[in-house]
Amino acid sequence: MTLDEWAALAGEPVDELLHWNRLGLVPVEGESDAEQFERARLIRFALNRGYTAEKLAEITTRHGDLIGPFAQAAATRTGGPVCAVEEAAAGADIDPTVFERLRKAAGLGDQHQAYAEDVEAIRLMKTALDAGLDADVLAQMFRLFADATAKMADGAVRLFHFYVHEQLRAAGSLQGAELLAMTNLISERMVPLEEPAVVYFHHKGRERAWAEDMMLHLAEEATTPSEVPGEFTRAFLFVDLSSFTPMTEAMGDAAAARVVERFSELVRDGAARCSGQVVKQIGDEFMLVFADGRSAATFGLTMQQMARAERRFPALRLGAHVGSVLFREGDYLGTAVNTAARVAGAATRHQFLVTDAVRGQLGDLDVEVVAVGARALKGLGEPVELFELRRRHPVAIRVVDPVCGMELDEESAEAELSSQARRLLFCSQQCLRRFLDDPGRYQAALSDGDGRPVGP
């Protein structure tokens, strides 16, 4: 590949490549064509993120070639570009307008070169279109696949960086190129495991999806097709930690993250038990979908029971609603989702609120239903009648740390304070010190009963 060919394929001016060469960032020779291209692509990526070529050269001088290993890894995997994207699309005889739409749906609007795998993907795209799959549906699939797999790849790489590379760096015995070489040595053993793991979890997810699809087919006898594609009825539930903000402030981000990690384990365990699916997680809040209100209610009650079984854990807030929604790109859109979120927002600690639509689907579920009246919920035009669901059997009484909101029993408390005939328990000495430094700050929590024994 000549310098002009390299520049054209990389989308860089020849003068820019020569400037990088003079700085020692790119060799004009000594690397494969694929490595040269990938190196130029990665340098441009760094420049777009605020670095200058001179700064990159300075880092290279002090720490060695930190770009080369990534360029080599990319070149080894892809073999380098083979043609322009437009040339590959034209060769597959795909309508340019449709192709551009699908390319952007896949998040590849910034890629102007086609690798061998891109050419194959374009061929499969053409096959799907010729088979009659609507371009709108294919675009939804592309967005779904691209977003989900990008999140998986990004998460795996970041986890490895933070928990392997950064730990090696913190040890202090390695730095620069030696540190990167050790990281890559460990990574080489892990990378081959990624794709089999993705395929495995996709297969497990597809088994579940097929089972859910079977249920839709079984229900066809009692339902009529919607005129709007993707419209059907589902139950939605939102659950979060009632005192997450004060807990994070008191305990710190790292400790709060461990609580959320445990919360995530409980949510996914409960969802598997109750035939639910986690749709998304935002911080300490989870959105789940269920086939009906009874399943959602069972999950909510199960979650409360599981949280109380923990040695120390914050109280939960839950809300659920059943309604018609639109299924788009792996997500759910509609008033039913918004209503469920608002219902959860109206709940207080330990409270599981549901709408009348959920109450009507409880069936023979052994649960106490308490009317709490109509509530005006943000964004909804009319007040919504809400009901609280409670287990019939009594629960163990616990106390609440007035600083962080963590619920405790006698055995799990690490500090206590007796004042004015009141005995307060704390999850840690740190929370006790915070209370003693500014007791007035936590009077609201005490007056609300957050430092007293709590029941259902």
C-alpha cells in the first residue's frame, strides 16, 4: 500500500501522516498495511478525544509505544480494510438510501472502510431484505443488536481494565510498556473466552424468548391482533432503594456500589423465580416486565421478603401497573410504563403500591390489599387509585440507622447511642460519628420514625 493509498483509505491527508511519522507515531514501513491503517485510526481517535499529536509523541517517548499493541490486535482480528463501505454496498446491490439508513441504525455511520466481516454482514443484510424482511424491522434489529453487544464489549473491556490493569498499576512494580505487556499477556488468555460466552448467553436468552413466544401463540385464541405492530399488554414494575442518596453520602460510592451489586443479585434471582425480565437498570432503580399483574405482585412481595432476610439492607420502594404498550427495539413504550414508574415514585419505604389494573389480576394470591386512595401522579392527567400489597404474616421488627438509612437488627449493629430515653443503632462507627457531628441534620429522619423500630 502506497502512502497515497494509505491516506485515502484512512481518510487522512498525506501531510498529516508525514507529520505523525516525523513525531515517531507511525512508521512509513516496517508494519503490515493493516497495522498501519489501524494505527492511523487509533491516533485519530485519540486526537478527537482531545490529545494532540505532540502529546501522544511525548507519552510514547516516556512510556514506549502504547498505541502499537492495540493496532496490532485490531489488525490481527480484522485483517485490515478491503474496500470503501459504499463499494461493498454497491457490490451487494443494496439500495443506497436503505443501506445508509441501516448503517446508521447499526451505529456505523462514522466507519467509511469495509473489512471482510463488513462485506459478509452486508451480504446477509441483502439476503434478509430479499427474503421480505421490512427495512423498518431490520433497522430495529440492528439498533437492538448494536446497542446490546456494544454494551457487552465495553463492559468487559472496562471491567478488565479497572480490575486487572489498574490493580497491576497500583502495585507499582510495572509501568508504561511493561505494564501494558503484562496486561496484554493476561488478556490474551481471556479474549478467546468472550465470544463463546456471548454465544452461550444468547442461546440461554433465546430459549427464554422462545418460551415467551409460545405463550403469545397460546393466547391467540383469546385475543385479537392489534392494528399497531408490536402492541400488547404487559405488567411493569419499578423497584429501588428508599435511602440510596443518604446511604451513598454516608458510606461512600464504593460501599454503596457493593449494596447495589447485592441488590442486583436479589432482583435477578427474584425475576427468575417469578417469570419476570429485567428491562433496564439505572443506578439503584430496576425496571422489570411480567406477563400479568399476579406475576409482578409475586415478584414484589418476594423482593421485600428477600431484602428483609439480608443481615443489613435498605428498605425497598416498589410500584406496578398493567397496561397496553408498544414493543420497540427491545424496550417498551407507552403510558403503562410511565404510570408504573410514577406509582413507584409515590411509594415510601417498605411500600409496594399497585394500580387497580394489577389488583384485578391478583387471583388467589395470598396477599393483603390496602386501599390508599387516589393520588395525583406527575405527568398523568387524572388521579390514580392506588393500593398497597402486604404479606399477611408478620415480619421481624428492625431499626434504621438514622444517618444512612440501612436497616439493622441487634446483631448487625456496630455502634449505638442512648440519648433522652431513646436508643439508636448505627451500621458503623462512621455513621455514629456523622450523627454526633451534626445531630440536628438527622432529626427529620428521627421524627419520621427512621430511627425507630419498623414493621411492615
